[in-house]
Amino acid sequence: MNTEDRLAYLEGVVAALVASDRYTFQKHLQFLDGRNIQAGRSVGTKIGTAADQKIGFFGKTPIVQQSAITAPSGGGTVDSQSRTAIGLIITALQNFGLTL
């Protein structure tokens, strides 16, 4: 491959990688041990920008955002402390976007 062909090839690779508002990767990302992802402090960072984008953690099959979890009501024995804890768990799942 001559220099002009190599340059044209590299320009194509860079053009495919760098769009005007994003980077596009066609391969897996791998982070070395002990490396971190730092996010902005004022606005923050989103992983998954729509409810139908699939995400999986720790080797699980990626899934879309799950439906809302209904808070407990009724039942034979009402345990207000448990219901408060369950409500806080539901709120945490919603705040992280794991459920609607």
C-alpha cells in the first residue's frame, strides 16, 4: 500500500470514528485494571439515553428499562417500616433509571 492509499485509509478510519457530536466504536471497549471512568460534576453523564436501549451488568443479558414497581398496599399484616423501606428501594431504582 503506498503512502497516499495509507493516508486515505486512515482518513476513512478517523472519519468513521469521529462524528460531529460523538465517537463511534465498532469494537469492544476494554479498561485496564485500576482505571476509572470520570463523569462531569455539573450536568452528569447518561448511560443509555432511551428506555428501549438495552443494558446488562455483570455478564447478564442486556435488557430494556423495566416497568415501574408498584408500592405495596393491602395485605393481612401491614408493616409500615417494611413498606417505607420498600418505597425507598423503589425510589432508588427509579432514580437510577433501572425502572420507570
